[in-house]
Amino acid sequence: MFQKIYLVTKREYVSRVKKKSFLWITFLTPLLISLFYGAIFYFTLNKDIGAEKKEIFVSVNDTQYHYTDKLKSSDKFQFVHGHVDAGDEINFVNSEPYTGLLVIPSKDDTTQKATYYSKDQADLGTILYIENQLTEDHRKSLLQSYGVPQQAVDKINTDKVKINTIRVTDKGQEKSSAELTTTIGFIGAFMIYLFIFMFGVQIMRGVIEEKSNRIVEVIVSSVRPFELMIGKIIGIALVGLTQFFIWTVLLAFFGSNISGFLLSIFNDNSTQEIIQQGTKTAATNGELSGFMQALSEFNFYYFISMFVFYFIGGYLFYGSLFAAIGSAVDNETDTQQFMLPITMPLIFALVLAQSAIINNPNGAMAVWLSVIPFFSPVVMMLRLPFDPPQWQVILSVVSLIIGFIFSTWFASRIYRIGILMHGTKPSYKLLIKWLFSKD
């Protein structure tokens, strides 16, 4: 039996790896991803490329002239101060060549808010820039009205409290970072979700293609359906691991080179000042050094090894179910009614990973979902960076192995009959009949 499974696995692996589509996707995807995120990074820092300077007229209805010249111009905004009579705002906007009109009420009138008039819909960046300046000035005025010195006001506005996190273990204390563990965990969970979906669908399509071409009828004359199904699942799993390894290497290579290239062409002084100021602030507060220390102490070997296990275990669990679906139908259109019950747990796990699991990775919901095989590949990958109790990890591993054995048995009962059936409209009632059929 194992010799036949090996031959089927080898056939699946070699035939897919030799395809031009596999080579193109494997080697181009990391480059495209690096370019995509490089472009996002570049345009995020240079989001105002090609944008014209906005000239905004500021009308201050303040007899004490408190807000006059409080709005500072920049390379993106030019503020012109003056006065527009109440009721003439619309005429002013229609007749004057300004981007917009900002009307600021009296300093003593606490019931009024500043109003921005413009012909075009105001963008969020403009409104936030104005609001931040007015809010800062308003806070300073409040503090000064209570007798707080200007020096103290400046310190209050610039100081920030940073919480250092220390994880106490049997080996002592270790520097940790909630941001780091959350990011690494979510990346691992999303990649598991993506790979299971992507390669599981490949199994289903491969089975449908062989079934529709009647190739499978020739193959099962020499190989049992169960051996064929297992060999196909393992072969595509090895293709996925090969692709994942190549992607990891190429992403590291392309990512580092593209990042260096982007940083080298940043000639905008304001961009460089932002980067330098952010680095300086982070270093001053110990954030950058703390993050790097937490990164150096993170156990990547354990995390990657568990990622490989949950990728293989989750893929084998779901892959057998995808293979059963492919064997039961004659074309991909008929798979829709059976795909939903299988894919919903994966989607549900990923949605919860972004909310409930991140906020409480060691809560009751997270613990139970990390044990149930339908959810554990995604949920446990998110929990691993938070160092869950070892017994929970072992229980999750054992339950996933048992789940794979059961799903393989379940799928093989459908596969052995469905793979040779043609022209039959599949239904859940028919699948149950095949499941308990002895012939």
C-alpha cells in the first residue's frame, strides 16, 4: 500500500512542480508582493506627490482676536486670515478662488463649532490638520486659564507613558512586546488560512479534472481509491511546503533589497525628518530598543516548527474533505453547495482571530477553539506567540491528529464511490448513503 501511495505522491508532486504556472507563481509572487508593499510604503510617506497647495481663507468671528494667526501654514496648506460676514459664506466660496472657507466662532462662545465651507467634498487630511491645531491651542488655553505655566503645558502635550512588558517564566524574566506577539501570531494564522484554502482547492480541482477526463478510471485499476486520495493529498502538501520555503527565501531577499532601494531614493527632506524624528522619539522612550530585544528573544524556531505542523495537519484535515467534494461532483459549479460548510469554520476562525482571540488569547473561547480541529490551525497559530500552557498545545496537536484520521476515513468513504460516479446530481442525502454503504 505504501509503495503505491508513494508513487501517487511522486506523480502529483513532480507533475505540479514541473508546470510553468507553478514556476511563474512561485518566483513572481514574492517579487510582486515586495513591489506591492514597497509601493504602499513609498506612497504612504509621499502621499502628497503631485498635490497642489491648498489655500484656505480663515474667518475669525472673535472680538478678542484669540484665534487670529493660530493656524500655521505648511508646505501643504496656506492659511489666509480675514473676515467674512455671517450669511455671506456661500457667496464668498462661489466668488473667491480659495480651496475652502473656515469660519471660527468666538472664543467665548462654547456652543458653536468651527465650520468649513468648500465647493468640493472636504478630505479627511485637511479636516484633521485643522482640528489638531485648533484642539492643541484650545487645550493650551484651558491649562493656562487654570494657571498652568507655558513650560508645563508644553511638557504635558509632549510626554507619553509607555508600558514595558515583562514575561515571567521558569527561566526568569524575558522582555516581551504585545505588538510583536500579536503581529507574528496574526501573520501565522492568516498564512495557515491562506495555504489551506489555496492548496485544498487545488486538490478538489485536480480530482474533478481527473474524474471528468476519465483518467481516474485507469488509475484505480492499479491503485485503490483510498491510496489514490492519500497520495494526491500528500503530494500537493509537499508542493505547498516547497512553495512556502521558496517564498520565504525570496521574500526576505526581495523585501530587503526593495526596502533599501526605496529608502535610498527618499530625497524629500520632510520625509527624512519624519523618519528621523520617529526613530529619535522611539529611541528616547526605549520603544525601539525594547522592541528589538523582544524580537531577539522570540523563539522563532519553535514558532516555525509549529507552523509547519499546523500547516500540514490543517491541510490534511481539510484536504481530505476537499478531495471528497471533488469526487462527488462532475464539475466545479456543483461544488458550491458543499464548500460552504467546510469553509465557514476557517472564515469564522479568522474573523474571531482579529477580535476576540487577539484581545483574550488565553480565554475560554480561545482555548476551546484551539482544540477543535476545524478551528485549531488558525486559532492556535495566533495563540502560540502568547506562550499558552504546554498541555493545551499538546491537546491541540493530538486533537488535530485524531481529527485528520477521522476526516480521512470520512472522506475515503465518499471518495471510493464518488470518484467512479458520473451523471449523478450530488446531494447531502446521497453523500450520507455513500458514507454508510458497504459496497
